[in-house]
Amino acid sequence: MAAPETPTAARPPRFRKVLHGLDMALFTVCAILIVDQLAASAAIGVQSIFWWVLTLVLFFIPYGLITAELGSAYPQEGGIYAWVRRAFGPRWAGRTAWLWWVNVAFWMPSVYILFAGVLAELVAPDMSLWTKILITLGLTWLTVGINIVALDVGKWVPNIGAVFKAVIMLAIGFGGIAYALRHGVANAFTLETLRPSWGASLAFLPVILYNFLGFELMSGAGEEMENPARDVPWAIMRSGALIAFFYVFATVGMLLALPVKDVGLIEGLTDTFRRLFGDAPASQAIVAVLGAMALYTFLANMVTWTMGANRSAAEAANRGDLPAIFARLHPKYRTPASAAVLCGTIATAVLFLYGLLAKSAEDFFWTTFAFSSVVFLLPYLLLFLSFLRLRKIDAGLPRPYRVPGGQFVATALSVLCMAFILQAIVFFIYKPDAFDPTYVLAVVGGVVATVIVGEVLVRVTVGKKDRADV
């Protein structure tokens, strides 16, 4: 393995420093607080509260501590890619950047087909699947365009999205309490219903873990931060507390108002709004406003993730670990324009492929979501392994923030986090009590094909660079 360069090696500034502490906190809230997945977690039932709390304590907090240390100690552009490169060299870094980037392209169609589904529930219940696909196509390329504009302009999309997400979560939580006081609770909240069960509900359990991921995303723009050593830990701690509260509060509100059997992956959000606020003209206006905010958050969410992923891919290409086409920046805005266009192109291809195969919008949503999620989760195993290796090879590196408790605690937390990632991968592929060979083949086959393509790109690119250095 090639010797990694010194992490503190001085390089001339390449980007304007436009991300401040508040921007980073809002960026993180927008990245992790995913309104469109709330129904999927609520579909587990009242026991989802147990799983939220368990995942919060045993995964979310340790993961936040680890990324706070990495993000403040290694503020290079590229985030997770830069950390893996320092720990394990160019090849593993290239694989990480590929999986990190391409999963967003796979995920984007599922988010925007959900956008179209919610829009249909609000204004056009009979909207056809192909109309929804055309809406998804337009949103995909709008996201590409926002990625190309300057970051000091584009950052306002996730900043506003974070505020809208907070408003929606509070509206669902308080609205559910008010509904329960007037009409009684829709689901029984007892020790029996809170107790976890093993069965079909485990298919949705990975969604809870998935909803807690994204602390490292802002570090993709590490060289565009004003003061990462100070602001990364600050942003993670404060945004993490808000995110945990909002998720649990809104899930409780949804379950107070909507029976579990009526929670749909697409219709759950709009059904909850209508159940909470009723059919009076004023109530319909509230539902319309919240629905419009929810639709905006879908766009903001994808803008946030593509901003981080495209920057990681561009940095990997800039260092010769992915094909050079990913490295091309916009000549004026210095944004990863080429990576953004490639992301939109792959998302478009996936959109039409799954559109031809899907039986319904919900079927389309879950299949593409599960497929992209498995690809998405794989780099996290390398993130936690990199944390442990960097503690060893850079023992003398100043760390503005350090996970407390010494090396034993650091190792235990990393192993715990990796165990959570592995169980999520298993349950995204295997649905307890509902084994579907076609579904498993689609998800596993897609993941294997994605890994193979990435391996070819990395081997050709890094190998070419190695030959040039001889």
C-alpha cells in the first residue's frame, strides 16, 4: 500500500470559505432529518419508539462522536474519501468515493418519485406512474443545476430545508398530541406495544438507522469551511440533539393520529396531515402549506446529499483515484459540475429502468431505496475502520475534539457502529416473513454490479497513475 501523504500538508487554497458554524448545523439537520422516511419508520408501529431510542443510544451518539473527531482533525476536501485515503491508501479511497457518489444517483429517483406521489395525494390522486416519472426527471436535473451554482448561493437550499423540516416535525408531534386529546389515540401505547417483536416489521428497522446517517456529509466541503476545527464538533453536537428530538417527537405524533395499518410509504405523510388538521377550509390551507414544505424538503435533501457526494468524487478524481472526468469544476463557480451532470445522467437511467419494471410508485420507491441504501451503507464500514487506523498512524496529530474514554472506548464504539451497519444491510436485503427471491436478486444483483463497475474504474485509474509514476 502506498504511503499516505501527511494530513497537514500545506496546499494553496482552492475554494472560498463560505460555510460558517450555523450553515454547517443547518446543513447537517437537512441531511439527516429525512421527512420522507418518517412513514417507513412509523410503519413498524409503536415499538418503533423503542428502536429509535436504542439506535440513538447505541449508534447515533457514538457515530456522532467519531465523526466529530474525524471532521475536526482532518478538514481536507472530500470528507469520508479523504479519511479513508489517509488510512488505507488510494485504492480503498477510490472505492469509497465511488460507492458514496453513485448511491446518491441511485437514491435520487426514489426520493423524487416519492415527491411526485405526495404531490399526487395533494392535488391529483389519479396521476399515472409515468407522469410521476416525468416530474422526477425534472427534479433530478433541477438538483444538478443547483449543484453547479456557487456554494454560497446553493447552501440556502438546505438551510431553508432544515427550517421547514423542523416546522413539519413539530406540527406532526404537537398535532398528534392535540388529536389524541380530542379523539383518543390511534394506536395503544403500552409496555406490550413498545416491546420489540421479530417479524415482518424488521424490514423497516434499517430505515431508522438510515435516518440517523449523514454527520460526515458536511466534511465533503472541508476546505470550504471557515473554521472546521471549531465548527464541526459544534455542528454535530447541536444538530444531533435536535435531530434525535424531532424524529422521536414526530413519530409519536404520527402514531397518535394514524393507525399503523393505514401508514403507507407514500401516502403516510399526507394522510397524517389530513388526520391531524381535518377538512375545514382553514385546515385544508394548513395541510397545503405543510405539504408544500414537505415537497421542498425532498428537493433540499437531495441537494444536500449531492453537494457532499459530488465534492468527494471530484476530490477523488483530482487526486487520481477516480476517472478525470469527475474532477472537472465549473470555470466560474468552482463547483463539481461534471460530477453533478454524471450523477443526473445515472439517476435518469435508473429512473427509466425501474419505471419499466415497477408495478406501482410504492413498489418503485422501496426497491430503489433498498438498492441504493445497501450501496450507501458499505462505505460506513470503512469510515469506522479508518477512525481506528488513524488513531494509530496519526497518534501525535492534534485533535481539536477527541472521543472520550481512551482507545478501548474508541474501539468498542467503532465495533458497535459497524454491527449496526451490518444488520441494516442484512435487513435491507432479507425481509423477514416475506422472502421474495425476485426482490433479493434485484437488490443484490444491483449492488454486485455497482461494486464491479467501481472496481474496474478504480483499478484502471489508480493503475494508470501508478504506471505514470514509475
